[in-house]
Amino acid sequence: MSSITTREAPRGFSSAEYMTCLTGIVWREGLRFLHQRERFVSALVRPLVWLFIFAAGFRQVLGISIIPPYETYILYEVYIAPGLMAMIQLFNGMQSSLSMVYDREMGNMRTLLVSPLPRGFLLFCKLLAGTAVSLLQVYAFLLIAWLWDITPPPQGYLTVLPALILSGLMLGSLGMLISSGIKQLENFAGVMNFVIFPMFFASSALYPLWRVQEGNPYLYYLCEANPFTHAVELIRFALYGQVNWISLAVVALCTIVFMIGAILAYDPSRGLARRGPAGGEG
Amino acid sequence: MTTTRRYPAATKNRRPTPLGLREAVQKKPHIELHSSTTHYAKLSQAGEAKTARGQMSRILETALLAALVLAAAPAHAFIAYVSNEKSNTVSVIDTDSWTVTKTIKVGQRPRGIDFTRDGKFVMVAVGDDDTIQVIDAKTQTVVDSLPSGPDPELFAQDAAGKTLYVANENDNTVTVIDLEKRARLGDIQVGVEPEGMTISPDGKTLINTSETTNMAHFIDTSSRQIVANVLVDARPRFAEYKHDSSEVWVSSEIGGTVSIIDPKKHEVIGKVTFEIPGLRKEAIQPVGIGMTRDDKTAFVALGPANRIAVVDVASRKVTKYLLVGQRVWHVAFTPDEKYLLTTNGVSNDVSVIDVAAQKVIKTIQVGELPWGIAIAP
């Protein structure tokens, strides 16, 4: 720490300083997550309810066609597993941006913002922290799913990691972008309903898109345009050691757009400040 | 640089490898672009992909060679022949690449299919042509036919591969054929709609099941007389001897069970029953049975239940159900017993089960209404 204070040139920061900031934020997020045991449990229960109850009811629905990346017929629970992994990340992304609103209301955010490091970097650290937490949740889910006989190839657990990081960043930055427009915690629930549910249901998480296309072609286009669909497909292919290039491109592009959007929205000269003082005081 | 040059040569001479490794090699460099990729992505990634692919495959080749050295007995590629009842063809599947390498035109309604013991010929019962056609495994063309009765469905041969016994579905007879002379030796009268055929490992007893009479007929092969009839559940389709000759398993399509018969006492001594949550009982129609050589595990095809039941032979209990294609009829092991192949009639494909892992790893499209399957010894 002393190296920071005694530093002569105030311009620019060393990578060590960036690392200190990054580990600080990730550590805090991790601690917060671990201390909120209910959050961990609820983050796990949500997809498991889908897996154990919802999928059990729809078990016979699938198994009628082979779609990539699968090479044989699969049970419904195997199909929805990647969708549920993405759902964990979606909720987590929204939740960690919810915590931003909370931080702002409680005034914790100011502690963070006094850091001399660039605002964009701080937000990026926050995103990484959120993604890291979502990874913990996803792998815990995968472990339970494995006991439930959802067994992707062993190397899939490794190949899915980069996909999870990318989709975690995308959903986190989306949450952050949304959270920048929310001043009070109470408003967030509404946004969750307007963002999470449409995104989740209008995607390939619960049903293959050819099924949607059969029912309603317009809905199919909507699903295709939904970045969450591509997050799901990216995870699905990566879990079986394959790359879905279109999804990768879409998710990467969306991550950049959302992230830039969030950084701009949190820029004191454009976003928050212009809308008046930070929440909690208004 | 020397290593880069050496490896393609090594690849050429590579022996067939276990599927897992082989697939890893084919799959991992999947930096190969997805068919629906945009041009933009192609342009931006092509350069990196090339080098990455080269490097990746080099690493994998090294791993592969290492694994080959470690692996005691590498698997060999086998050839599977699948009879397609509706398209009147036989699909030839290479078990190394898991692709259909050839489709052979045969007579009408091909069903029962098997290799001659020497592995040189494939016999396929073409029911609507009232004969058994012989396919030369080398040229993969039909070269001859055998004199069966009308509408042959399934057949069994003795251990030496000299005598063939054919169940003629429409004639209530079993035809005995001399395989060397390719001549008919005689007929044995059995029940109505004979189908399932199996022969005891010592070749002394032939068992035929008749679908409408609901019986397993025990036939003495030397006298060609029925020595016992055992009543089983409705519509017996298939019979299989345990390799130690202690039991005969007979599947009943309508009864939804597998009856286990003591071949000495000619009595049903047990039954395997099936239950799949969420499926109605009528959908469970056991037909084909495959038993591992150690007599520990049996795989039973459950027809429209679209499942293969994995049965623990000792306890006669189902331990697992594996999802395959629709209306699965018959099964066949590769000679190394690493894989079990199933014919799925309605979905027109063949599913591949990893026997050790008890997992379905792949499903391959074949002709219409695949019925029987035989794998080269």
C-alpha cells in the first residue's frame, strides 16, 4: 500500500495498483456472497426447481429430434441444463447490479468511488466480481446436475468456462446498464420482471427454437434477436466442447455494447451526476 | 519444424483408436468453422484458427500417441449391417467413423440379419421375397440366396456355422438349411407366427418362440422334434441364451416382460419387469435382448418406449433406462463389447451405446424402418 502513497508521478497507475483494486472488489463481492448464505441457496434452488419439477413434467416432450451440439436423443432435463446455467447468470447479473442500487442507497458506493482509478475500471472489476460469483453458483449447479445424471463429457466442464465468463460479463453489464437508471431499490423488482422473464422465456433456454418457429415465426425472430438465446447456445455448445460462432459473436458484441453503455451511464459527467445526487439522499 | 512434418505421416499409419480419443481429435480442432458462420467471423478468425488448429492437433496427436502406447488393446473398426425393412436396403456402418459407408439394395422387407461364422457373408431374411439373401462382405453385393420357407423373419445358426434354422412367420415352420451346400434339409412344425430363434451354446437345443401361440418351443436339433413347450407372456418376439447355458431369456412384446426359462426343467423361473416413470405400460414392448459375454448385464430394447433397459442379470432388476431413437427393436454388440448398437425403426436411425459407461453416445441416420443389425466378427 505504501508504494501507492509514496508514488511520485500521479499520472497513470501501475498494474499492481490495478490488481489491488481488482482483488479488493472481487474479494468484497465474494465475502458478501459467502455471508449471504440464503442468496447462495436461493441461487441454487431456483434452477433446481426447474430441473427437478418442471423438467420432470416435460420429460417426454423432447427426444424427438437431434439438434447440434447433441449427437443423440436427449431427455428434457439434459436440454434445459445449459439454459438453467444461463438463468443462474442472468439472475446473478441482475442481483449484483441490484447491489449497486443498494450500495448507492446505503452510501457504500462512495467508498468505492473515492478510488483514484478510472471509473470504467472500477465498474469492470465489479462486473468481474459478479461473474466470479456466478461461476461458483453455476459449478455448484453442475455438480448437483451431475448427480441427477446430466453428464456432459468431462472436458466440457473446462471448455464451458470461457463461455460462462463471457456470458456472465454480458449479463452483468446489462444489469449494470439497467441499474444506472434506477434510483431506488423498490423500482428494481419491476425491472426484473420486464427484463428477466421476457429474456428467459423468449429464448432457447426451455425449448429448442425450431419448436418456437413451428408455433409462431415472429416469436422465433424475437428469440433469435434475444442476446440471452445466444448466451444459452454459447454455453450449450461449449459444454459439449464445441463453439457456436454466431452466438460467440453476438455475446461478445453485446458485452462490449452493454459495458460501454454502463460505463457511460455511470460517468459522473453524463450519467448519475446529471440526474442529481446519488440515491439515499434524495 | 521437424515435428510438424513428422506428424502427418504418423497420422496416416495410425491404427484405429478407441472412439473417445478419435473423437477428441476430430472434435477438438473444432475451430473449424460452424457451417452457419458469417463471412465476417470467418475472415477474422481464419488466420488464428489455422495456426491454433495446427498446434492443437499437434498437441492432440502427441496425446493420442501417448495414449496409444498406454492403451493395452486399441479397438478396431467394425462393420455393422442394418436391415431397413421399408426401404428394402441394408445400411453398412463403419464403427470407427460412425457413418453409413454404403447402402446395399436387397429384396423386399429385409428383417433378420446375421453374419456367417467365418465373417465372409451376411445373410438377410427378405420376408416378402420368401428367401434369405446372401451378401458378400467383401464386395458388399448380394451374391446368392438360401431356400427358406415363406416369409422368413429371424434365424439362428449352430456354433460351427454349418446349419441354419429359419423361422418362417407365415408358415408356422422352422426351415433347416445346410449352410455349406446352401440346401434345404427339412422343416419343423412349430406354433403360429414363429419368430424368435436361439440355439444353445452346445448346439443341441434350438428354441423358437411363436408370437401368436405365446410359447417358447424347445427343439432337439438332432431329432428335429419339439421336446417341450413353455408358455410365456403375450407375443414372444426374441429369445437369448445365457452364455453359460443356464437360462433362456424370452421377451414378450405385448406382455411387457422378459420371461426367464430354465432350459433343463423347461420352466419359467423368473421375470424381468419394466417401469418407466411418465410412460404408460402399453408403450413398453420388449423385443431385442443383448447379453454381455460375462452374463452380468443384459440390454433389452423396449420398442415404442424408446429406451434400452439395462438389466442386472443376477438380480433380474433394471438398473437404468437409456434413451435411444423411436421404437427400438434389435441390438448388437461390437465383438469387443465396447459398444451396443440399436435399431430405431420409427426414427430411422441407429443409436450407439457405450457399454461400460452405459451411455448413449451417438445416433446415426440409416434407411427407413431399420429392423435388424449384425456386426462383423
